[in-house]
Amino acid sequence: MRLAAVCIIAAASISAAHAQSPEAFYKGKTIDMMIGSEAGSGYDAYARLVANHMGKHIPGRPNIVVKQMVGAGGIVATNYLAKIANKDGSVIGQVQNTVPFQPLVTPGGEQFDATKLGYIGSANSEVALAFTWHSSATKTLSDLQKRETIMAGVIGSISANYAYAMSDLAGAKIRLITGYAGAGQSMLALERGEIEGYPALFWSTFKTTKPDWIAQKKVNFLVQLALKKHPELPDVPLIFDYLKTDDDRAAAELLLAPQLAGRPFITPPDIPKERLAALRAAFNTMMADADFKADAGKRNMEVQLVTGEEIAGVVARAYATKPEIVAKVRRMSEPR
């Protein structure tokens, strides 16, 4: 009887807590933000930027404290949110953008249903660019469909995966050289004339690390590899402009879906709907706040709002993908 009474009291307490308004719940509270990447990373930088500003826009103005929970590319942190963390809106996370799609494309070790996580938003989205050196005869994707072009790519990274995707889906003639250790070495090889191009480098990385290449027009941007164009690149075509079938477009959408998610902020499943709505609204308001924008500018960080609803939508579409398309995308990620 005593145990039953305790359980009833506990259940009543949980029910009462869930019934509180967002302002009443968050007033005087601290939100724990679990970061699924190492300190000093790009993900970490965005998480700390958001943690510094978002709290003042949440009803009740809670403090936000960041905590590192590194492991398995964000899977450890997401498993924690799904299985262990309080489901009341007091714990949120920021994880790698591949995490929501990993159970579908490269399964292993996940203990969460990505369609049931809460998506707050992202402070940026990513657009990858395929490009060649200015001296290359390949200056457009149409040229790449006709002329074999030597590019560098790292096996297991988007540089190789997106090269395979361009070949399989758009008929690109890429001769991929995989002996370089990473993008840095590949860029040096490009300058030395050892290769003609590179299949996928983020625009945000380009602007930060190679602004002189842009200013001096040292590269030809062939195509944007993303779900939608970057507003700063209106004249560079999107990969979807070159895809002919619905199946090819579905495969490209699944492969490129993580880029829209940018650096996603998430909640455990089943938090009260009004608190998820309050977190999303606070995030959206923060993104338009002058102090937030100024702080991001000081850190040379690109900010571009991706709403929680947008991320949830692309995740839902991904998990509705036909099995044969999923299998096709999985094959694109395999070394060749």
C-alpha cells in the first residue's frame, strides 16, 4: 500500500509539473545543454553562442549551462537524451547533423527514434560546393558530365560520398584520387596542379579559409550540393537542377538532408508540446536579436535560421523514403 501511495504521489507530481505553463516551469530553472562534440569544435562554438543568448528569450528566463557529452559522433549524447534525461524540457542537446539520419543510412548503436525527438532549430545550414581550379577546362557541371576531371576525395567523408553521388545521379565524370589525408592537403594539391578540383567543401569553410580564392576568382563553382541554394550563391546551380528521375531526387534529398539541419538543437522525445513550442519560439526570436547577430559577427560565424519545424519535416521525409532508395544511398557511402 505504501509503495502504491508513493507511486501515485510521484505520478501526480510529474503530471503537475507537465501542466505548468512554460514561464512557471522555467522561472528560476537551469537548462542543461548536452553538446555531442568536443570543446573547441565548430559545433561547440555554435552551442556556446546559442547558450549565451537563448535563455533571455525563453519564458521565465532560465540559465543555460553547456555540458560536453562526446562519443560516437553525437550518438552517445542523443541516446542519453532519449533514454536517461528528464523529459520535461530541462535538458536539451546539440548533436551532429548526421545523427537524426544515421539509424536509416548507417545504422549501429542508436537507441532513439529520430522521428520522435524534438527539434528546436539550427543557427545555420550548410551548403557544399563542388569546384575546380580556374585553369581547369571543367567550368560547369555540364562540362563535368562530358569531361573526365581529376578530383581529390577522402574515403568515408562527404568529399568522396558526394563525388559518388554526382557520378551515380548526375552522370559526372570524376576520377577520384583518395590518397590525400584531408581537405587541407587536397587544397594544396589543387594549388600545385596535382588535381583539378574538389567534390564538396562547405561554403562557410570556404569563406573562412579561402576568401582570397573567392575574391580573385581562382575557382569555378560547379554546383551546390544541398537541399536549397545558399542566398549568397544565387548564380551557382543546385544539384537538383541536373537530376532527371523522382528516384534520383529522392536519393539526393536523403543524402543531403543533414546539411539543412546544420548544427541541430534537439530535445528528448515526449516533452510537453507547449515547452517545445516555447523553445522553438525563443530560438527563432534569438536569431533575429541584434545582440546575438553582433556576437556571431565578432566570432566570424555565419548564422542562418533553420526552424525546428523545417528540421522535423526533413527528418520525417527521410524516414518515409522507399527502402530501395535507402539501399541506393547506403551504397553511395561505400568505398570504391
